[in-house]
Amino acid sequence: MEKPRSVSCGGTMRLPLGYRFRPTDEELVIHYLLRKVCSVPLPASVIPELDVFHTNPSHLPGNPKENKYFFSKRRGNLPKCGRTNTGSGYWKPASGREKVIAVPGTKQAVGMKKSWVFRPDCLRTRWLMNEYRLVGSPTTRNLLQQAMEDWVVCCIYQQRSKRTSKREVIMPSIIDFMVEDRGIDDSGPPQPSSSSSVITAVSSNEVDQEASSS
């Protein structure tokens, strides 16, 4: 049987041909960052570790048009300006507000989202970053709380140019199932497998159970 071919996506992961890693905010926080912190196996090993706050985004491998995802250690005490220096520029908060990431179908906050912009020597660039962190609850254990404060997951990408053609198709934020013209099955589109990112409610008790079983 022929082994499925795979391609590098953003220079950081390998996925079967036709697949794109486009998780939602909730999926990133619940199915990847939370599992990373709890030492629970991830749905897929597609997010590497990197100190993004001290890395120039233009030096990242892969296609600059692709979104890049990384696990990173949180920064220590930041200067009053909130900047993090990479040596050839700095990451600056895009705004002072954070977006609440809630468990789908509930108002239970599970994470926060913060936006950053990269500026080399005070020049404007199109490099942006979304940083996702976990938030605990009164019942969260001390060890788990510490781990939650240590890790974040980041999405680094380039803002679309205003000159982008209006005819460009904007892909949906889901895994794409694409097949080549040859060998197309007339029985209909493929069904998502059980490994697809399906959001499930995660309570504080479930978090503690996963942490204790690891």
C-alpha cells in the first residue's frame, strides 16, 4: 500500500497532502494548550516549541503566507511599555484588551487571547501574533495553576495587504479535505474522522482528572 505523502505546513509541521491546520481559538486553547499543560497526548504533533518573543518572525522557516503556531514559555516581568525585544525589533501589544475564550456553549472562561504587532526599529510591518493563555478557577490545583502560567500558544501571521485581489478565495477555518483530479470518488465528500477537532465542554473537574492521571 502506498504511503500517504505529506507536506510541510509553515515549516513547522507535516500533514497529509490537502490538509491545512486552521484551528479555532477554542480548539487551540482546549485541545492543544490545555492538553500540553496537563501532559495529555495532543490530537496531532503539529505545534513545536519556540521562544517566539525573542525571535524575529521573518526568520521563521516555511511559507511566510502560512499561519505559524508555536508553544512558548511565558515572558517574565515586562518593562512598562510591554515590549519584548528580539535583538532586531520588538513585539508590542496591539491593544490593552484581551479577548475571553470560553468553553463552547457556556460562559466558563478557559483562556485569554492577546494580540501583538512586530516592529523592527519603530518601522511598521505586517507581522502580527495572537497569544493564547489559560485561566484557572478556584478549584485549580496549585501545580496545575503554575503550569498554566508557564505556557502559551501563539499564532504568527502576516496581515493581508490591501492590494490583495478581491478574487482571492478566503479559506474557511477548518481542515480542508482536497483530492487530486484523478481518482476522485463519486460517492461524495469524505467524512471527518474521529480525530477531527470536535469541541467538547471541559470543566474544571475534568482538567484536574487529566492532570492527576498523567
